[in-house]
Amino acid sequence: MIELFGLRTDYEYNIIGEAAEAVEVRDLVATFASKELAESYVQSSYLKSAKREYFRPDVRGGKYSFSAKSLLRDYADYEICNPDLYEYTPPPHNPTL
């Protein structure tokens, strides 16, 4: 199983008048049977304008990399991972003290 993650930077404001803190967001948006299927999905999701050399996405400003129908629409970038290649330890289920 291959995992597709959406990546973007959000900004959190803690105190009025203070600078915003950048927070990196990495959300699992879909899984695929193969890496080729995931890459094909990403390539078909790209907008033509996003493929230009100097394009910089700004999701908050309405400048998107991916089409409106794509699960990646609200993200600036993506990451494809194979969870079988790294050791995954699930969080505890129903922990007690």
C-alpha cells in the first residue's frame, strides 16, 4: 500500500500583534495499490499553470497547484510514501494509567 500526503504551511496567530507562527501540515489524503498509480493521480491533478518554472502556490490566496476535483486541492505540495519501508508503531489503543 502506498500513501499520498498533502503538504502545506498554515499560520497560527497566538497573540494579537505578534508575528504568525508557521506550522507545517502533512495530511494523509489517499492510499494506492502502487506507486505508479499514486504518481499518475498526482500528475493528472496538476493544473497547467502549476507546471510553469516560476509558479509558487498560495493556497490561502487562491493560487492552487491542483485541480478543484483533486484531493490535493488544498495543499501546496505532496509526498508519496511506502509505509512498508519504515517501521511504524501505532499509538496505544485504550491506554490506562
